[in-house]
Amino acid sequence: MKLGIALPTAGPSVSADVISTVAETAERIGLDSVWTFERLLSPTAGGQMNGRVVPLPDAYNSVFSPLEVLAFAAARTSRVTLGTSIVVALLHNPADLARRFATRDRLSGGRVVAGLGQGWMAQEFEAAGVPLSSRGPRFTEFIEALRAVWGPDPVSYEGGFYRIQPSNIGPKPVRAGGPPIIAGAASPGGIRRAAHLGLGLNRVWFGWEALEGSVQAFRAAAAEAGHDPATLPVVVRVNQFPAAEPTADGASPTGSPEQIAEAIPRLERIGVTELLWNFAEGPVEEQLPRLAELAGAPA
């Protein structure tokens, strides 16, 4: 089981020093990966999703740009994987985003993982000038166009939403075919789409039952589409920090380091390949020793 941490990129206390400290510590103590996420804006009235308002945390008022942070972290590390969990793909142009990921992959020696999602906040789509409708088909074409750009020149793509005239587009990523892609998906349709495209799955932890059901559906849909489910990564994001003391939930990704260790065999049986955690509110320096405990390394 791979273990990772979300870099502290949101909120007023974020700084280059804090990001650098976390990235360097993650590598030193033996974690496998560091991660960023994307939030284009934080509407003062809350995010609109399917006609309802979703309250947003104050930290979303300031969110560092994810790919720029990964480039910064790449310069301060040499081993850890550099992932996005997630970038809202449809707010971008596929040719430009493919080139930006490829650039970071080349600069980091092939350490990038491209975590992408369809997005959900109506105001972000409005600000980006992108229709909110047809997100599923648009996301499918986006992935196809992205892969085309990462492939041999001349690149071309012809779809209903995206078109790329025959062109040379570089740089190319380190690995043939490009970095691994994982899809942030929770709905049945989104999970099936990720599986049919041969992507990995990036799921948020909402308990054992939800995780087992979604991974089972993902693996079945992947096999149905002709993909080997065992080759597709399943990354679970835990939107809290490991507990300081054992919790009443028992063996779980949200428990103490000991309880997390107890939960890993069950997670592996389900098909999870990697766990990543968010920091809690407060100084990250106070939480780093617990991160080292989780990794089984000296603080």
C-alpha cells in the first residue's frame, strides 16, 4: 500500500516554506507521494451544484495553483510521486493541460500522476466560459484528446467538443503514453466512465460500505470494457489527518496510525492501491511527527 499526503495549498497560512517543509519531510520519512488540488474560485454565496448551494470552507478563499505547486515540490524532492487530486479538467483546454502535465513530468523525471475530474461547481464553469451541460461526454473527449497530445507527432483529434488540427505538440512525457491518469469520480456514471476509459479511480473516503461498493463497480466495469482491473490504480483520499489516539471506529483510514495499519489489509483486498491524507487545521509542524509515525520513520 502506497501512502501520501496532500500538500498544504489552501488557506491564509500557506507559504513556500510550509510547502517545501512538507514535501521534503514526506520524502525523508518514506512516504510515496505528495498531492495538490484545484479550486478556481470560492463564491461568497456558496458553490452551486444541481440547483442547490454547497457551503465552502474559508480555506477555499485562497488556493495555490496545483501544477505550479507540483513544479515547486519537484525541485525540492527527488523520489516522491507528484499527483493532482484533482484538477478540474473541463475548465482547461486539453492541448494546453496535456503540455503542462508533460512539462512537469519531464522536469521531475517522470514522477507525475494526473488526477482529473469533471467538476461540479456551476460558478467555476461560468467563469471559465465552459458549458456545464454534457460534462460526461465532454470529459471522455478531453481524456482522448489528452492522450493524443501525449502520443506521437503529428497530433490530431476530431471530436464533438474538441478539435486539434494535425500539429507537433511537445514536450512529450517521460513515459510512453503519458503519466498515469486517475479520475475523481463518485457517481455510478462517473465511475463507469473512468473504468471504460481505462483510468484509475480517485475516491474520497466515506466509509467502508461506500468504498467497497464503488471499487467493486469500478473493477467490474473495467473488466467489461476489456481492461485488467488489477492494473488500474485506486487512490483513496481521506479528508482529515490520522488521529492522535485510537478512535471508536476501529481499524480505519481515519483512525490512529496503529488503526490505519490494521485497516490496510482490508483496503488491499478491496483493491485500494494508495491512501492520501489532508492535514488538519493548525500548524503542520505539529502534525509532522504523527505523519512520521504513520510512515514508520523517525520524526
